[in-house]
Amino acid sequence: MVTATLGRFKQPSVIPCFGMAFGFTLTYLSLVVLIPLGALVLRSAGLGLEDFWRLATDPRTLAALKLTFLAALIAATINLVFGLLLAWVLVRYEFPGRRIIDAVIDLPFALPTAVAGIALTALYAPNGWVGSLVAPLGWKIAYTPIGIVVALTFVCLPFVVRTVEPVLRDLDRETEEAAATLGASRFATFTRVILPALLPALLTGYALALARAIGEYGSVIFIAGNIPYVSEIAPLLIVIRLEEFNYEAATAVAAVMLIISFTMLLIVNLIQAWSRRRFGHGS
């Protein structure tokens, strides 16, 4: 009986050498993520509350942070809608050039961000192909916050598409057919059958796109124009403060970005966990 009791509590691990793998994972995570972030927190704490608040609430810092997070939210939301649309078209339809479009979606992953920024600037500048078309209307894309949103939308699009696509591909079509048989319209079938199943994957893609957009640098600095209080993003402001040897200000901006980013991603992850429990689907 004692042996049977011990057997219930000591079962062999499914993963061989789990202890070693777990230790390596924690070590790697600490070296790559936790230690650098911990150093940032300690450096920020060393400033003192008064100095940290003064540096964090500087008008230029607040303007850069507001632009960074607002542009990231807008770009991630745009990708949430059009990423779902692209994933739907690629999974549900067969058409000439489908493989080309499928490959183009991954282009932001392979393309260096600086190259993407230069290409977008040449395209949307007042003398570019697109910029010259909208310039007579009084619109300006490059060197404005709109250009920042365009760049962030470009670099973050694959996250939503590639997260939603496999879930949509594995979705049971019989459920949709049953809903149609019961008289449900296409809109009702999508909102009540398909969308709940895709919601965890959509939120995962949204969180990934948002995280990438918040920290994006290379593709933005060329098209943004980098005008203080107008089109200057927070990552660029950090670089500027470092070049000025103002390490305290750079640390304060980075710490504020870390706090806001962690809070936003935590909220998205909580919503994602709730959607998994609510609808019973995983991403």
C-alpha cells in the first residue's frame, strides 16, 4: 500500500530531464530578460522619487510617450481587423497569386527595419508615389504621426495573420454548416460561432503586434521626421538622451515605457485568459 501511495505522488515526467531543461530555461530567461530589466529598475530606483518624477513628466518625454503608445495602439488595432481579413482570404479562398500574397505577408519579418523605413519614406514623402497623389489634397503622410502609424502597421501585420491563420484553418466547418442549417445568417454565424473561436488567437496576435509596435525604432525614425513634440517617438528620445550623456533621463524614459508596456500587455493577457475560459478554445 505504501508503494502504491508513493506511486500516485511520484509519476515519471513526460519530458525527459525536465529538471535540467527547467533550470536551463530559468537561467536563459534571467540572462536575456530578467537581469537587464532588473538593472533598469535598480538604476531608476537610484534616481530617487523626486528626480524620477521630474524626468518622467518632462513635457518632451510625455509627448514622445503619448505618441508612441497611441500610434502603437492604432497600428495594432488596424492590424487586428485587416490581419483577420487577410487570414480569412488566405485560408478560405483559392485564387491566382495566393502564394505570392502569402509570402509577401512575411516580408516585414525578413526585411531589415531600416530598409523598410527608407522604402516607406520614399513612397509616402511629398515627392513619392503615394505622397505626390495626396499632396494636392493638402494631406501629408511622411514626417507626421500618420507616417509613424503607417510604418508600425507595416512591420506588425504578420503577427496577427500568422497567429490567426492556423486556428482558422483548423476550425471545424461542420459547426458553421449546422448554424446555417438552423437558419443563422452569415453575420450571425461569424459573430456567434467563428469569432469566439478566433478570439484568443486574435488577442495573442494583437498583444504581439502591440509589443512590437511599442519598441519599434528602425522603420520609424526615417518616416517620422523626428520633430520634438510632434513626431518624436520614445525609443528615439532614449537614444538622444544617451547621446547627450544624460543617462538619468534615458533611464527614466525607459522605465516609464517598461511600466506602461507591462501594464498594457498584462491587461491583454488577462483578457485573453478570460476569453479562453469563457469560450473554451485555445490559441
